[in-house]
Amino acid sequence: MNRFHTPVLLKEILEFLNVGKGKKYIDATLGGGGHTKEILKLGGRVLGIDIDEEAIRFIKENFKFEIFNFKLVPVLGNFKDIDRIAHLNNFDKVSGIIFDLGVSSFQIDQSQRGFSYQKKGPLDMRMGKSLSVKAADLISVLSKNELYELFSKLGQERFARVVSGRIVRARRIKRIETTDDLMKTLEELSGKNQRLSAFKRALIGKRVFQALRIAVNDELNNLKGALPKTLRLLKKGGRLEVISFHSLEDRIVKDSFEDFENKNMGRIITKKPVLPTFEEVKQNKRSRSAKLRVFERL
Ligand SMILES: C[S@@+](CC[C@H](N)C(=O)[O-])C[C@H]1O[C@@H](n2cnc3c(N)ncnc32)[C@H](O)[C@@H]1O
């Protein structure tokens, strides 16, 4: 068990990657280096990118030997710039690229980052300090209609209209600054002022938080922009592997891979997404919604 984050679908990622000694790989979402560590063990060299200063700091402390020996090059940056970062670091013809999307357990567990509806903290949700807009800013400046769009599209929340109405009413009285402030606005969502059950409130909270996180970090646009750039970085036979955690991400990956195949740029290796085994889900609940898709460059 990695104290930073337990890597999901690790065995599957490595099987599809077919790591070779001295070959180059890019880990576009380095996190705590769970996937990268195993690629390094198998003799691969890795360019690891993460937008989170704390993740890069963790890597620099825990992979000193590999960094010193030029086996691992950690870079603080956004994977939407993957082409530029790869060129700058001489990783422009690689054998594989992996994306393990979303947030790490380390990020979720730190209450001051504001990612979890279950932990009291400021409504921040930025994956890196380079981003300027926090979730609290969105909550305070978006109109009722914009909030509705956000929660219904990015959170797929059925009560989006009621939620946005409640937020607008609550923020007239006091700025919504913390995770707790936001969760309190969800307490009385039903018209008859009945309190929602804790279970329902948690479900809505989860989707509302997901929507805000995606918006704050511009997650879908970053992914949409980055995937085509990876094709120019992959060697013939090189593989692109993406693990997604919700249907909005998975749709982008699926559509992009189909588009690449239609343009004869390679072939889809996973006709259906690869899911974690029952055993993995039992040991690591976070893996439950993971889906892995793999594309091979021609
Ligand atoms: C699920 S974690 C990766 C965990 C890693 N595979 C491991 O096993 O430790 C996702 C990581 O991607 C980073 N991330 C998310 N969006 C990013 C982006 N646009 N550019 C760079 N890193 C990003 C997050 O900061 C987080 O550390």
C-alpha cells in the first residue's frame, strides 16, 4: 500500500505497455509515482508530469536515486502542454504514454485542498497553485443558470436546478467559503423543507463536488487537447493508455481513439474498456469506477 496513492489497474497497465530496458515512457499524471515506480523497476526511463507542486515534491524526495541517474525526469506542468514538455526534455519519441486521470488519494485526504465533501476545508479544489480560480470563486460569481449548467453537465446531477437555487439563496446571506458551507446548502433540498437523508445528501454532494472540480481544473478540455498531441510523441508500435473515472472522461477517450483509428493513425487495442478485477475493487474502493482504454500507434 502506497501512503500517497494506490495505483489502479497496475498489472493491466504494465501488460499493455510491454516495458523494455532503456525504452522511454511518459507518465502524464505522475501523482505519487505508483505506475512509474514499476516502469522504472522494469528498466524503463520515465518523464513524469504533474500539475501539483506537492506531488512533484513527494517524487523528488522519494525517487532521489532514479532522478540522480536520469531514469526519472519529474516536471511540474500541465499535461495539456505534453508536446512542449516532452520536446524540452528529449522525450519526443517514446514507447508508451499513460494517463491516470482525476485526483490522487493524497489530494483528497488533505482537507485544506477542499476536494472532499466529507472533510471540512476551504472550497479550493485547484490541483495546482498555477490555477487561479477556486471552487468558492465559481460558487460566488456564476449565475443561477450557469450553476445549473455546471451541475447538470459536469455533475450529471438530476437536482441541479434545486441545488443552484439553494446556493444562490444561501450566498445572498453569506459567502460560501468552505466545503461545510456548501454541504449545508444541500441539507434542505426538497420543496417541503424536509431534510434529505444523509445518503442522498452525500450522493448529491459527490456530484456537485465533481462538477466543481472538473470546472476549476478545466479537466475535460485538458484531456481533449492532450490526447491528439500524444500521437506525435509515440514511436511506431508505441501505446497510449488512459484510465478514466467517470463517463464524461471515458467518452472523450473513446471518441478520440475512434477518430485516431478512422484517420489511420493506429489501432484500438481495447475494443471494450478494461475494468478492475473484483479482487482489486475489494482492496481499493477507489478503483471501482476505473476504465482503461489502450491505443497503439502505427
Ligand atoms: C490519479 S492521480 C495519479 C496517480 C499515479 N498514477 C500514482 O499511481 O501515484 C492523478 C494525478 O494527475 C494530476 N493531474 C491532474 N490533471 C493534470 C493535468 N492537467 N496535468 C498534469 N497533472 C495532472 C493530479 O495532480 C494527480 O496527482
